[in-house]
Amino acid sequence: MARTKAQLSAGARLADYLTVGYLAMRCPVGKVRDALALHDAQSQRQRGLPHEVLVYFVLAMVLYTSVAYEEVLQLVVEGLRPLLGDDRLAQTVVSKGAISQARAKVGAAPLKTLYQNQVQPHGPLGMAGVGYKGLRLMAIDGSTLDMPDEAANAERFGYPASSRGSAAFPQLRFVAMAECGTHTLCYAEMGSYEQSERTLAGPVMAHADATMLITADRNFYSYAFWQQSLATGARLLFRLSSVLKLPREKILADGSYLSTIYSSTQDRKKGRGGIRVRIIEYTLDGIPDAEPSYRLITNWMDPTEALALELAALYHRRWTIESSLDELKTHLADRQVVLRSKRPELVEQEFYALLLAHAAVRHLMTEAADQTGQAAEDLSFIHAIRVIHRRLPAAGSIPPSG
């Protein structure tokens, strides 16, 4: 039986146009055109649909996951018409197949460039939850996203393991670094499902610097990754597995202690290539579902600068990245996200659009919190999505260059 194409309700159209306007505010047309030109993906014909419109289409597509492509494109065209001019958008009645072909001409690279250039840590250091001792608190973690079960997607990304055979959908894996105070997902790196989070974390950690304190769960620790992370100049606070042997070489005044890590047991025996670290061990009494004990490793060696109790509390703020991932995968589009693209390059394009759209909402929340003296993390993400639909200025008021 033929399926009826999902459409936008007539009563929501004005609010939908305003949503397009907000996306254009966060990713100005001038920046979009620069990204297209950088990758030689700008429009080649004056009569065709401008490629900058296709960029905004992909951004809107991830917000309207249940709506037909043609409907989303019409929404974008009407929202951008005051900005780009009626003459360039005169011929906009195109099929789903034509939209996919046009997306392929744009490619993934311009969206990736926009994401890398536009999405950076941005919380004011004075805002609650953003910083500690002048450093920006960040967290690394990873997740997965489903996509259509197409042969090309399966070949590129692979399937997760399943106790009952193959899983229903191919999945990509990604790792990102979240700014804990704003929940913004920065520096994301994507790959196939079989790539480990630790492997994908390497390029993510390369963006760290001496202005950051970076937290990570125990799955990310290895001698090699710790060594790479040290080279960035960032302060590090990772959880460790309980099986790693770490002798107490010097007990510090706050109960933490100094130890040395090695790349292998053989290196430890020979005292070769050791790295001095500080270890913090503690328990969480009276906390439901708490684990029996926790052990953290840090390169912040001086307990007079950062007490063990304070660092332990900061580590547990890494849960904010789990909230960010939940926002991205569940609340941004008001449903569990399954990417819609049927070809690997368009999957990648859609992935970066999803991150851009999430960051746009998080920017709005940070600006609103800063104006009212609140913490951005205390505001409701779901409410912010509704505000974008209801109350933002129309696209026509946004300057073309941003």
C-alpha cells in the first residue's frame, strides 16, 4: 500500500519559517558561500537551486525528520526568499530524487567545514559550570547513530553485533568533546562502527589546549592516549580501570598519591618510559547505584592548586556530555534520530548538519542564560526548541553576510 507523504501542518508554517531564519543567523549565508567555494561546491548554473539553499535544507531536514523532503525544501525556500531574493528561487518545485542529486553535488565537505569553523567552546568562563580555576571544563565521549539499511551504507559503516544475527540498521560511531557548561558538542570525529572510541578520540583530543581541563571515562585511558593528551598542554582528569597496577609512591596531603604509568609490564620492570601521575581514589557513600570505588588519574600534580575532593566532584560533571548526546539523538527532532540518507557521503553530510543544528540551539540557550545571570545547563533544551519555533525574528531581518 502506498504511503502518504508526511507534511507540515498549515498552522505551524510561520513558526517553521522563523526556524529557518534562526539557522541562517547561526550559519550566515556569507559563511555558507565561503564553505561551498572552499570545496568548489558552489552553484554552477544561475537557473538551478542555489547550493546555499541545499545547505540550509540539510540543516532543516535534521529538525523535521518525519516530514517529506519536498515539504522541508519548500519550508527552507520560503524562509530564505526574503534573504536570497525571489528571482533566484523562482524554480523550486523539485522531486525527492532531484533533491538527493543536488545534495550529492554539495557533498559533505562544506558542512564539515561549517561545523569546524562555527562550533567552538563559547561559554563565558564566569558562568556557573563552564570553568574551574580559569580552565574550561570539557568532556570526551562517544556514541552511535543508525542509518538506512542500504548496501553502500552497510559497506562503509558496518553493523553492530547482535545476539540474533545482524542488527537492523548500519551504524556510524562518533566521538566528540563537549563543553560541560553549555553542552555544546565540539571537534566531533566520525567513523565506521568497528572503529573504537579510543581510536576516534585521537583527532578529537588534538584540538585540546592549555585553556582546558578534560575529563574522560575509563574506556579512553591507555598509555599512548595519555601521552598524546599530555602533549596538548591541557589538564587531564580520566577515570582508570581498577585492574591497572599503580603503586603508591608518595602520599599527598589531601589523600591523593603520586605514581608512575608505563606502556607495558616489561617497561615497568626496567623503569623505562615512565610518566609520573597523580591518583585520586574515593567512594560515594549514600549514593544509589554508585560503584564500590572510583580511581582517577590526573596530570595536575599539586594538591594545593586542585584538591582531590574538588577534582573528584569535577569528574562527575562529565555526565553532561551524556545529556548532550541524548539531546542530539532524541530531543532535537522530538524523536529518536535515524539518519535519513541512503549514501555514505550524504550520511556524513547529515551528521555534520545534526551537530550544527544542536549547536545552534545551545548557542541560543547560552546567550539567554548569560543575559539573565543563569547557568546554560540549568535551562531546558526541549523548551529552547519550542522557543525557536515560536519567537525568533524572521529570516528577512538577517544580514546576508552575518
